[in-house]
Amino acid sequence: KQEVTQIPAALSVPEGENLVLNCSFTDSAIYNLQWFRQDPGKGLTSLLLIQSSQREQTSGRLNASLDKSSGRSTLYIAASQPGDSATYLCAVRKADYKLSFGAGTTVTVRA
Amino acid sequence: DVKVTQSSRYLVKRTGEKVFLECVQDMDHENMFWYRQDPGLGLRLIYFSYDVKMKEKGDIPEGYSVSREKKERFSLILESASTNQTSMYLCASSSRKILLNYEQYFGPGTRLTVT
């Protein structure tokens, strides 16, 4: 069974600092990995999807890297802003349609 | 833009009641999913459907059933609600087209409280 771990569970940084969020998974036979953002009491918003054949994916201030062989992905958020405060979840997909989720990292960016 | 909507944002029900949670997507997606999210446990898959009238159990199907009579609509049913089903329920959908990477899109969630 795929286990997905996100460390740390919570992170607090001053505005302007770069954020580094980690995700690890136990089974490297994945199809893709998706990073989501969740605001309190809301649904999930997809941020980036990175295919198993890709090393990284970028969107604006966000960059996600993937090292499939070691079972790790990292989400970098450059020059953090208070609006980046949210919970960030990673999820991996194997050959079927299902996603396995990590428990998330809750980020607070202090103004 | 993909839109996934859920019938209620907040719901309060009594123990033993039958509860229906509705989800609608407007992107002609084949796959639809129901998850529940609890603190410390993350998102867990309850059921998913890969076509009309087709369903498959997820990781925690006990106490739940589903219905998919139309492609755009996927319903989660709690036959007899219990307090341990108090949770945030999230619906998602995805295409089966490989070029779209099976990316999942989520609804806003329904916070269900069973008293």
C-alpha cells in the first residue's frame, strides 16, 4: 500500500522567505504526483501536476521537483506572501485512477 | 474551467437519518470520487465511479453507498448516519483521457455534523 508522508506538519515563516515543502512516498511506481492547496474549510485547488517522466514543473512562483527513484517531491514557493498561508497536500497516482494523499503541511506566512 | 459543485457547504443531521450528498461536474468527466477528510488522517477514498452506473469501493466504504445515474452527477448516501461519520466530505472528478493526465478537480466540500 502506498504511504505518503509530508514533513513538517506545520511551518511558519516571515513574508518574503522562500518555502520548501517536502513529500515522500514508499512505492516509486507512480504515474504522476499532484500538489494541491487547501484553504481552511474549503476544497482542494490543484497547483501543479508532475508526470513520473518529468523532473520538475513550474508555475509562476511555484516549482515542484520529483525524484521518483528516491520517492521524493519538493514544492518550492519563492518570495512567500501572507496570501500563501494555507495547507499544502501532495498526492501520488499509480496506474489506476486513485490518488494517495499525504496529511499536508500547514503554512503560515507572517506579515 | 472545470467546475465541481456540491449541494451543501454545511449539513447537520441526527443519528440514524438517511443522508444524501450530491456532486455535479460540468466537464463531461468519466471518473468521479468521494473522499472524507479528517484531522491527522488526511483524505481517504470512500467510493469512486468510472462510468454511469459503475462504482468501485475505495479504502473506507463501510456505512456508505453511492449512486451514479447520470454522467455529471455522483451521490454519496449515508444509509443510517452515525456520529463517527461527522467529517468533511469532498467530491472530485477527472477525465480518463491520457493527455489530460487524469488530473483530479475538487469541489468546495460539505462539512457534515451528525449529532
